[in-house]
Amino acid sequence: MRRRSLLIAVPAGLATLAACGDGGSDSSEAGESASPSAPDASAAPPPKIVDGPLPAITEGVKFGEKPTVAKGSGDPSEDLAVKTVIAGGGRAIAENDFVVAHYLGQVWSTAKVFDNSYDRKAPLAIQLAQGSIIDGWRYALTGKKAGSRIQMAVPPTWGYGTQGNEQAGIKGTDTLVFVVDVQDTFNAKSSAEGREVAQDNVDLPKVGTNTDGKAPSIEVPDTDAPKKLVSSYILEGDGEEVGADNSVLVQYKGVLWDGGKEFDSTYGRGQLTSFSLQQVVKGWAQGLTGKKVGSRVLIVIPPALGYGDTPPEGSDIKKDSTLVFSVDILAKL
């Protein structure tokens, strides 16, 4: 498996999907990288945000290019220093949004790079929520627009605190410098917005085509479930195709073929989720591979590609259940 940020992990809603995946594992790979995941500490009070000082970006000055950042000169500010290096024209970021971004992080005093997503060739998807990310990111990115390059210097108070991050070589006294290229931002109301594709097969579930951020309807026919995997567009986007080794940011809703009862939904939790296709049941991995970002996909998973005779404990999924999902692919990671 390619290197991934320490931050990426299977969220609670999809933990059941991953738990019974074929050979899946947590995408966090300890010791390989560090990221702006939140430390185990209570939130600090809101910082004062100032313009600088900030070290110069000497190479990779264009949006999306891996930057090279000079070592900090003198003492860093005790406040949170934030600069919009490149102003984007996309949607403004709100707290609790999911941000998809490339980033580089280094230590102010040494210019030691402790993590960057550019080399992994996969952006980070992270929620700007307390407990999900260091406070420096939450405060620095809120209000900024997608398409922007943001540089920030984060003192320990709004970084990893006095405990630092030993794994990344970050001391409790280190101010951290980040360059963040915000590719896009999503919230709990985000949905696919591709072109509608005809749903002509009367033997397959019909999925709603609403794009208002509400959960689409799923109408399961009163027929026998298909024996093979079904994966078809409901809304076809025009983004990149998802590869078998990619991670994705999605909205989804799952119901049982028998009875149509909902058993899981990001809409119900009011929170998007991201995961690696290598972590989930075969039906999810095969059903999303090759599909385009921006699409809504119907996936019907027979038991052999789902949970078979070992459904998750405490769920409404019974042995040998056929599962029906509507999945909105918001971003490829």
C-alpha cells in the first residue's frame, strides 16, 4: 500500500464496512508521516490571527506545486500567523467543513519537513472540527476559499501543545509552518451533481436524483436480488476515475434488499466520510473502482462480496444479506 497520512482512518460509520473487508487494514501507517491531526488535549482559546512573520516560499510557488520553504528568521510570533499567498475563487470554508488539500509542514527553527502530501500524490481530506485537527488549521482556514494557497505559522498552543509529536520529531516548543493548497471544500449538504442516467431496469432499485444534500430515496423492487454485483451511475460526473488503490470522500446511504430498511447513512449522522478502497468489503471496492468523481452510484452487493454469514454485531444486517447503497463520490484522495 502506498504511503498515507497518519490522519486518515476509517470513520465510525464505515468501521463496520471495513471490519469485514478482505485483508483491509487501517490506512494510518505509523512512522511514515505526520499530519495535522489533533493532539489529545482540550481545545485552546481562540488565537489572535496576525499577518506574520512567515518564512519565504522559495520554490514551487504555484498553486498545487510542492513548495520549498525557507527556515524561519528570528523568533516566530506567539500568535497564529496566517497569509493568503494565492487567493482562490471557490466556496468559502466554514468550520466543520471537510477540506481537500495538499500541504507541507515543517519546523520553524530548523526547516525540517515532517510531512507533505505532495510526495504521496494524494491530497488530504480532513474535517475542520475540534478534535479532528490541530486548532491552528481550524482557525487559519475557516473563511478562506477553495483554490487558495494559505501559509501559516502555528505556535505550540494551537499545534501539538507542550507534548509535541515525538513520532514526527516535533518538540513541545516548536512553532510549525504549513503551506496548504485548498483544492475543494465540502459540508454535510454536499452531493453529486452529474448528469442524470436513465434507470430503465425494473429489477434494480430506483435511486433519487436530488442534489440538495438530502438523502436520496432508494426504492427496492419486489423481486429476487441479483446474484452478481451491480454498479451503475445514477448521476454521472465528469471528474477523474477512481482507482482501486485510491481513497474517496463520499456521502452514502445503505439499505437492505429485503424490506428496504436503512442500516447506515452519512446523511443521518450529518457528516461526510472518507476511506480507502483497500479497507472495505469487496463489493464497495469493486463497485467504486472506475467510477468518476462527482457521480452518484448505485451499488448492489451480494452476500459473497459483502458480509456473507458474518454480519457486523449489533447491526440490522443479517446473514447472507444483499446490500443496496447509493454513493456520492465527492473527491478522490
